[in-house]
Amino acid sequence: MLTAEQVNETLKKLGDGDLCLDEHNCCTIMAGVGDDAPVIHLALNPGPGEVILMTGLGEIPEDPRVQNIVAFAMLKANFCWQLTEGRTIAYSDEAEAFVLQEKYTEASENSLEDCLLKFAEAGEALSSFYRDTVSEVMKTMKEEDDLDRNGFTVTSGDDAEDEDHDDADGSENNSGISPFFSPSGNDFAMAV
């Protein structure tokens, strides 16, 4: 079971010698230099000896349309850990942001030092992915708004036809497919 002393020893190796857990067994680590450098929040749960790592991926945009599309993109990134390498993307109500999380125990494959270094790299990569996704979605929404203001209406294929119709197998299918629609087939096998 990991102890505070073991965690502090690792933190001192990685930091400037002053980096250590506070009285609440927590620590904030600046993983790099600059505004885009990940800030890692580390907490030791001494009972089971688990270290919880968390870093913010970016602020939530104000436009609800952008929020929905970005949330869907983050869920896709989390699917079968495609972009997270086994870590978890979650939404933090407290921070009002998407975060990347990881739990480390002594049974973990790597050392705590390696885990922290890889977590920082993953946090930086996913923060970049998040910023790029938000930027692209906001750009697309602005273009659609500009078209709409100029008298052009943008409709997707889903909006073009609102009627239900029968498929070849005789079942009804609404042309507006929900974002959680899965085509027939094994998504897990396709993702791996």
C-alpha cells in the first residue's frame, strides 16, 4: 500500500525538491511551462493507498450547440480508451470542465514516477485535442450563423425529411438518428 512518504519521495525526485503532499494528502503539479502546460492535481487516498490524478482539459464553451458537439467528441475519445490510453475523461461539476483522470496503486504496471510523466503527456495531448475540437466546432457554427444571417439555411440530411419510413426489413426508422445510434455490428471489435 502506498504511503505519503513514498509519494513525497517521488514528488521530490520530479520537482524542485519542495514538491510534496499537503496536510490533506493533496498536491498540485505544474507539468511544464506556459499557459498550455497541464496542471495535475494529485490526491493520496491513504486507506487503500491509491493516488488519484486529475487534470483539466479546457473550459466549456458558452454556446450550448458547441457544448453538445464537444461533449459527444469527448465521449468518442473516451470510447474503448482510444485517445486516453486507459485513463478516463469525465466532466467535473465543480470545475465546470472536462477532466482526465487516472488511479494509481502499487499494483499498477509502472512506477508512480512513470505514471505521472505519462499522465502529463496524455493531459497535454488531450488538452490540445480538446482545444482543436472546440475551435473547429465554433468556427463551423459561426460559418453556419453567417449563412443563416445572409438568408441561407443550413439543413443536415437528418432535418431534410421528418417523416418515418419503413426499412427493407419492415421496421420503422426515424430519419433523425440519435447521436447514440450504433450501426449493426460489434462496435467493440471495430474499435480495437
